[in-house]
Amino acid sequence: MKAKSLLLGLLAGGAAAGISTLLTAPAPGRDTRRQLKENTNLLKEQLLELKTELMAIKDSASFASKKGKTAFKEFSSDIKYSISNWKNEILPHQHRLQRELQEIEAAIQELETNIK
């Protein structure tokens, strides 16, 4: 949408400049027509250059989007792999800690029973 607005702005500006030139022209008609033709050719060249640059920007944005998508997928995969490995590494420790907690709870209950 911004490119379209920019293009419309350039066209409107070119048209306004052309009309302004015709209305305030101090030169004879032949010179004014020649100058208008030169300005028209210059405007066409600028529009073609703008179109080329906009296409290059579009291509760059598309390339960056694809690279970003690929990088995000790789990052996500790496994170999932790391979490899975971490879970597998702590699993034996987790079971051991649960057993120790059960033993502590049993010892506390035994102490409470002995105290009463």
C-alpha cells in the first residue's frame, strides 16, 4: 500500500509540475513542448527506476521472510530436542528424590508415632 501511495504521489507531483510549467511558461510553445517532452521522458525513467527498486525490495523482503521462517523452525526444533534431553537426564534424579521424600515422610510419621 505504501508503494502505491508513493507512486500516486509521484504521478500527481509530476502532473502538477507539468501544469504549473505550462501556465507560467516564459518560453515560446515550441520550447515549452520540448521541455515538457524531456520532463516526461525523465519522469518515465524515474518511474522505471522506482519500479525496479520496489521489486528488489519485495524480493529482499520475501527472501528474509523465508530465511526467518527456516531459522525459527530450526530454533524450535533445537529447543524441543534440548527439553527432551533435559527431561531424560533428570528423570533418574527425580525418581530418586521422590523415594527420598517418601522415606523422609515415613520417618516423620514414625517419629510422630513414637513421640505420642
